[in-house]
Amino acid sequence: MIIPPLSPGADGVLVKGSQLVIGDWSASGTATEVAPLHVHHQDDEGWHVISGALRFRFEAREVDVDAGSSVLVPAGVAHTFGNAGPSPSRFIIILPKRLDELISRLHDSDRSEHMAIYERYASQLLE
């Protein structure tokens, strides 16, 4: 499966295998985080920044990651991320099927349900 180049203004595109999902996503805004600080107890998650920069926040520090850099967050490491701004960014995200399902459930639910949803997917919301 091939991810074609992302069209300007597009939200993103995913290709899904039986256990792995690869997405081409974009982000905008300055220091806008996609989620509160959280941890995945059994799953790794990876990013490759294509353009712009992403800001990753861990429990004890923040780091900006420029285009051309990759980030691997191992299972058990608390994190969140977002665009480092002010320019938009584009990135590839690589995650297991379980985390793709978690993200889908979060987008389809009320915020009051998020803590329970994280727990169902071997993850924990920390904020």
C-alpha cells in the first residue's frame, strides 16, 4: 500500500495493515497539543517530521523536533505532541492497530468518556 502525497489543506490519510497503521498527517497552530499527557502501556508509537516542526512533551521536558527527524516513544513513556508553530507541519505517524482504534474512539466520543476509553486500549490519560 502506498500513501500518495498529501494535498494542501487535507486533514491526512492512513494506510492500514493487519497490525500496523501509517498515516500522513498535518498540524497547524503554535504549540497545540493533540491530546493531554498520556501513556500507552503496551504500544510504541513513532513519528517522522516531513516539514515544519513538532513539539513533544514528556513528563519532565519538552523538545522541538525539526523536519527530517524521527521520534520513537516506547511503551510506558508519558507523552503528547503537537505543532511547534508558527508554520504548519506535516508528519508521518506509525502506530499499532490498537492505537489507531483508540484515536478513532476518542474522536467519536464525549470528553467525559476519554479516561475509560484510554483504559480499554491499555493506555492511561494522565491529565
